[in-house]
Amino acid sequence: MNVMLIGIGALGCYTLGAVGQAIRIRGGEASKNNVLGITALAAVFHTFMLYITIHTPEGINLGVFTIASLIMLMVTLVVLFSSLKKQSEGLLILVLPLTIVSVLAVLFTPLDHYIWRPPSMMVAHILISAMAYGILMAASCQSLLLSYQEHQLRKHCQRRLLKALPSLQTMERLMFEFLV
């Protein structure tokens, strides 16, 4: 299957998810379930695109942009799974544009680094490292939103983004859950 077509599917769904989340923040009629569903579909497209990009006849492609896209996929999945139990979908407004950029980088920049027949433990190490970086990046996005929220509350400024985010206590608890 063509990597470009799958990548375009991922880009389209990620863009729809980001627009839907922006509409939700502005107080529009976008449903949380619709935004999460379209983002989950984008993550499926993204996973297939990365699988085809990483597993090639030349070996395992561990290029910089490929690994960055894998990390952004992990960040997106962490936010999606955490939003099933907690109100963390506000993070999507930061995560989805970065994920879109990473998919574009994989599709349009041919910086590849192939390893021929790597040991399975090395591949497991790379995947676990990407997952760890993804969780840390989700926590850093959460801390940026938490800092912004605290700053806006101290200035007594009520913006739509501030109203769309959960309480400070919930945001702080969620950030520490990402780290632990």
C-alpha cells in the first residue's frame, strides 16, 4: 500500500481532530467523542504509515524524522487513552499540530537511516524509549498548559481556552500521573 495515501489519511484526520478541538475550545458544537474518534482514526493511519516506513526491504528505517513521528504517535496515544478516564483532551490542541508536522516531515523529507537485521532486543529498546519520550512529552505539554492556566488565573483573565481546561487541581494531578 502507498505510504503517501496513508499519510494523507492521517494528516486529514489529525487536521479534522485539531479543528474539532479548536471548535470545542471556542464553545462550538463539536462533540468530545467525535474529536477523540477522528483522532483515534488518525492514529491508526499514522501507525500503518510508520509500520510501512520503518519496515523496509533495506532493513529497519531509524531516521530522525521517523523516530520523531513515532514519539509523536506515542504522545497522541497517551493523550487519547488518558482522556478516556480523565478530562485531558485539552492537550490535543498542543499535541495534534506537532503530530501533523511530524507526519509531514516523514512524508516529505527523505532522511533515512537503515539498520540491516537489528537484534530484537534493540528494536524493543527503541520502542520502549519512544514510549518513554512520548509520556515525558505529554507531561511537558500538560505542564505548559498548567503554567498558562495558572498565569491567566493570577492575571484574572478569563479566556475561552482557560474555561475549556479542567481545574488546576485536576490538571496538576494529571501531570503527575503522566510522570508516574
